[in-house]
Amino acid sequence: MTTTEIKSDAPSATSETTATTVRLNFAKAAPKAFRAVIGLDAAAREGLDPTLVELVQIRSSHLNHCAYCLHMHTTDARKAGESEERLHMVAVWREATHFFTEKEQAALALTDAVTRVADGGISDEVYGRAATHFEEPALARLLALIFTINTWNRIALATGKRAGSDER
């Protein structure tokens, strides 16, 4: 494994400047696992509105502090025609509900609950709200999408992917 030292301007937990290590190329190191995640991602997206897909991926990336995925998905959303206004509101969607449809709000609430599952699980209310907007197959794909972006976030964070590198 080859490592490269990159100076970080961000303070560490001890308020000191630290070095971040670019760790490994996951796709090369575990090609079968990488292809499996790509397959899950593709299957999850099938039949879902591309705008909704990007909103979910952006929200999860916010919650997971994954700058690499956040940069990638906001860039993709812009290319697909998403407005800057809505992109800025994803982080505070609960305080800016008028920017999002009821269906998008239900998907974002489910994204929050699944991404933060350790903080109290997924309530019947959140699940039920999503179920009113998505038929069962679409709801299953939405859940798979949320699982997948959480996996991608963890891959990017664990392997030291850098925001703006656009390495996919």
C-alpha cells in the first residue's frame, strides 16, 4: 500500500494541525466488494427520481461529514439542473420545508433516521410517512439507496478520499 502525506489545515481534536494520510484505492484493493456496492447502488436508483436520489445522497453525506461525497453529489445535482437555492437548504431541510415536496421531505426524514439509526432507531411515524409516498418496491429501493450512500460515505472516509478529486 502506498501512502501520501497531506497537510491538513483543520484542527484535530486536540486543536493541533495534523497530517491526513491518503490510505488506499478501495476499487483496486477489493474489486469484488467495490463492484458489489456499485451493483447495489445501480439497483437502488432504478425507477427513483434522479433529483430525489441526489437529495438523499447529499443529506446523508452532510450527516456523515463526508466532504468527498458531498462535493460529488452537489456537483452531479447541479449538472442535472438542481438549483443552488435547494442545494443550500438540504442541510436545514426541516427548517426550510417549503423548498421540498412532501415526498422529498418524507425521503429526507427517512434518510436522517436510517443514517442516524444509532440515535434512536427508525420510528413508525418516519417509516409510515415514507410509506405513504412510496409504493413498497420504491420504498425498498429508497432504503437501499440510503444504505448505499452510507456505505459510500464510509468507504470515502475510511480510505481518505479527498473532496474535489472527482476520482470515482
